[in-house]
Amino acid sequence: MDTSNVNELEQLGSFEISDQMLKLAQKNQRKNIFLNAGRGNPNWINKKARLAFNRLVEFGIQESERTLSQAYLVGCPEKEGILKRFKHFLTAETETDHFLLEILDYTDGLKIDNEDLVKELIDGVLGNNYPVPSRVLKNSELILNQYLESTLYNGTKLADQTQIFPTEGGTAAIVYIFQSLKANKLIQPGDRIAINTPIFTPYLQIPELADYELVEVDLHSTEENHWDLLPEEIDRLNDAKVKALFIVNPSNPGSKALNSNALAAIREVVQKNPDLMIITDDVYGTFVEDFQTIYAVAPYNTLLVYSFSKLFGATGWRVGLIAAHKDNVFDRLIRQLPEKERAQLIKRYDLVVLEPKKLPFIERMVADSRSIGLYHTAGLSTPQQIMEVLFALTHLLVGDSDPYIETSRAIIAERYKELFAALQLPTDDGKENSKYYALVNIYQLAEEKYGKEFRHYLATHFEYIDFLRTLAEKEGVVLIDAVGFGAIAGELRVSEANLPAKDYRLIGQEILKVLKEYHDEFLAK
């Protein structure tokens, strides 16, 4: 096997390595079909919300023409009478119009003024004004809160106590949180930050940047324990020197949601370490039946990050959010800062608010996201906010037995099953396994197929990326190296999101084919 260039590749991050593998795979030596199971972008989309969005735009243009219409220049919608005109516009003869009418029935039950709601929806899709308020549109926040409670809280009632900041996807949410934690003196260089690994690579990379210089405490999950976070690992959070916990739940790349034992352990931890700050990224939560977020068991201590991208096939829309309890540890810790640091923060925000010391942490994130001075023009674009609302409503109108969510889970599960059948490996069918990703340990697979001596040969004669590169270069298959996620050498991440089920069986076969070639070379030597 050619091992040139491998050392150079190891200097890159996991996704950057994947980009290099893409180039090799597209021109693979055996002219095989190109199979990219590296990235987590789903190969499906939600059509209902998108069709409704377009229908709202159509009505919005019609409304705008009522006030002014010259050439392609039209005016802006007027609120008075807009609800009546909207109902008249909807024929109810199409599925999309019926959906929009059902929305009005649903929001009426939430005690939302539907005249106000329709004006918000129409202005929102047209994008004809700055987001007002800048953090989140008024009615949109109410609906998004209902969605989070329905999909992530598992029976815990928090909708009325939660504030939401829509963001440009989950990635922007992560950036805004880190920036504001630092700006508000809640994390400082040298602070100990716990991270459950393996984990989405930015959670490992950002703390190491010179901007933050945090000390990581690794709460490690292992293949032997099916990637569960064990209570004994969680017990390490009882140390008051640990300032924060960053976690992806269900995990990426392990795909496991926290079970009831882990959630109970975290509930106990925040009683013993009440200053602990928790950031939970729950983008994959809807792929797990009866999922429950950390925010539901420790709302006072937790910031919840969510993205609509994976479930609704909307990675290009960049639609995510941060949710925080109205009474939270972040605000309390800011109030308890030394007087000098509190004075610095008052000066930081006094340009944009009259009483900066009362500015809640979630609003500080909004201000910080636009370098304070542009706070008045902050906020996620209104078309993106309305897209989030429409995605949320596709679920809220059908309730717990959501055929869209059930179908997405079934698709993922079938692909996972095909991959492991081809690899001749047992599946993990525990209810906490989202199956959105799978980790394949090449060294373990080598031992199971050909014995310990071959495993030792493979691990000692080749760098861990070499197998990944050979798979791409010869067979046209792209996977992601999981070492960059905090996994051990030899772990490869397979995304079950973006290829037909039959292709995952083919990927498994190609992995075994490459492994056999390494074994043939071993025998020849």
C-alpha cells in the first residue's frame, strides 16, 4: 500500500481530510460508483413547510400590490383586515392551503392573535423589515417553544419559561455561545471544561484556540459500552473546578442519546455543583424515540442548541436556535462577578441598553453576535425564522405520532441495518441509538476477520488515515476519520444520512474488500 502523503493529511481536521478524500474518490482507480458517506447532510427534504413558505410569499406579493404597484416595485402589506384576506386567498382545495388553515386553528388555541400572526408570517417571508424584536419574532418564539417541548422535553413543561434566540444554524449557535461566555467573564483562560468524547470536532477545536485556552476534561464514552456516557464519568462533574460541560446528545459520532441513568446523574451533579454551566447540542434528538434533553432535567444550568437542518433536510437554510430558561445560572454568575468585572460589562453594553446590568445572558449573545454596536440590526433573517416556524408546525399539527419523523427514523435504521449486515457485525438496537452515524473500528474488524496478528500488523505498519485514503482512492468510498472527534485510531465514521440503503451494503462490502487486500499483503510478507 502507498503510504505517501499520509503524515501531511493527519495535520488537517476531520472534515478537511474528508475534502481531500472526495477528490481521490471521484477519480477512483477502479472506476467504481462514487459513494460519499462522510458528511451528515440528509438526502431528503421536508416539502410541506417549503410549499407553505412559497404560498405565503405568493400571498405577500398580492398583499403588497394592494398598497403600491409600479413596474416591479410594490408596497408593503397592511395589517388591518389581513387575516380575512388570507383566509379568502386560501382555497383549501390543496394540501398546502389546508395546512395553512390548520395553522390558524392551532395558533388560535395558543391564544395567539391570528391577525398579528399572519402579518408576522407575511412580513417575515418577504423579509421587508429588520427582525423586530431583534432576538426573535414575537409569535415565532411561542410556536418554537411548543416545538421544543413536544420533541425534546419528553413530558417536562418548559415552554412558558424558555427564551429562544434563532441563529444561522447550530454552528452559529456554538460560536455565539463561546463568544459570549468569554465576553461576559464566564469562561477564562485556564478554566476546566468537561467534554463528552467522541464529539463533533468544533467542540474539541474551539477551546484550544488562543481566543479561549481552556483546559479540557475528557468524559470518554467507549465502544465497549456502546458509546453510552456512564454515571461514573458524569461524577467527575461534581468537582467545582469544572466550570462547564459541552455535550452533543445524541452524540456525534457515537449516535447515542443519554439514557435515564445518565440524566439522573446529571440532575444530581447540578445539585452538588450548582455553578456548572451546561451546553447541550440536541440536533439529532428527534431521531430517538422518547428522547429527553438535559435541558428538561437541569433547565437552570443548561443552554439548549437545536438545528432544523438534519430532520428537515435544511442544512443550506442555516436554521438553528439557542434556548435558555428565564431563570438561569449564566445570569446569576454574571451578577456575582467581582465589582471590577461587572463595571467592565456595564460599560460594554451601555451603548445599547439603559440598564446593562439587567441585560440577560441570552440578549447579550444577540448583542455580541453583532459586535454590540449593531445590536439594533441583529437577529436571524426573518425568512429563516419563518422557515423554522413552518418546520415546527408540520410536527405540531400532527402531534406525537408524526409520520414524517417516523419515516426519517425508519430510513436511517434501514441504512444502518444494511451496513452492519454487509460488515457481518452485530447491530446496536437499543432505543437510545439514533443510528444517524455509525463508528466502524477497522482494527477490531481486522482482528475478527483475520486474527490478532494481522490487527497488530495493520496498526503498526500503517497510519490510521491510510485505510481511509485507500478506501477512497481505490474503491471510491468516502468516510470520515473519527480521531478528530476524539475517538481512538482506527475508528471511522459512517453517515447513514445521505445514500440509498443499498449503497450502505456496498460500502460494507468495499470496506471488507480493502481489508482483505491489506491482509493479502500481510500474508505475502
